[in-house]
Amino acid sequence: MAHSLPGYHAAPSAAPTRIVPAIARVIKSIRWAFEVSRLYRTTGPSVLTEDRLRALTSH
């Protein structure tokens, strides 16, 4: 999949070590954004206090 990207000529052995953490970071941020928006929709803005956001960002 990665080798089909235009201009991507890294060695196959080096690709996963750079791509996997990047994908994990993206997934984590998408999950976090989804969780925040779900909380916001279900309970309203009052629940999104600083403590709640800090708890979400800690993991």
C-alpha cells in the first residue's frame, strides 16, 4: 500500500517504523476528537470542563 504512493522511495524495512507511529497518532487524535464531540452532543457544553478534557488527553 505505501509503495504505491507517488514519490515514495524509502526502503521497505524502514517504512513501517515511521508509518506505524504516525498512523497510531492519527487514530488516537481521531478517537479523542470523536469522544469529545460525543460528550458534547450527549451532555452539552457544561460537562466539557478543564478536568474532563485533561482526563481525556492523559491517555
